[in-house]
Amino acid sequence: MQRNKIRLSVSLLLPLCAGSALASSDDAWKDFAADVEAKCKAAATVSIDEARAVVDPFGSEHYGLALVTGRPKGANGFVTHICVYDKQSKAAEIGSELQTDKLNLLPEE
């Protein structure tokens, strides 16, 4: 009888524990994406005005990834930089300038 009560208690508690772990994980990924966005925008301020970032919500195993787009400082038009965020050191670096109009990779119809 006692074993059945324990089994029932455990079976009722497990879904609750799994739900809270999943919520923590979702919050952790949101925090991660927000940090990648902030660090990538900050890294881009040297060359971009009014930077906007599109963040890969999970990144790769070792890196957070984002595309940072905006107006080049002192110029017209838009440019894009690839940003790499090291998950261990939490430092972000941007690559060289890409012409945003060249990023349209859809095939012409």
C-alpha cells in the first residue's frame, strides 16, 4: 500500500518538475539571445549607426550567431555584418562589411 502511494506521488510530481525545467530552459535561451543581441550591437557600433540584430535563437555548439544590419557610419545605404559570440567568454566579434543588397539569395524567377 505504501509503495503505491509513493509511486502515485512520484508519477504526479514528475510532470510538474519537467514543466519547470522546461520553463527555466526557455528563459535561459531568451536570456542568451538577448545577450547575443546586445553584445553584437555593441560590437557593431564602431561601423554601424542604428544597428539591428537578427539572432539565431540557439547558435552553434560553441557560438552565438547573429546578423547585424544598419546604416554605415557617415554613409548612406545599409550594410550587414556577421556576428559571432563566444558562449564561453561571452565576447562578440563582427566580421567584415557585407553589402546588404547582395544577401538576397533567393533564385530569380
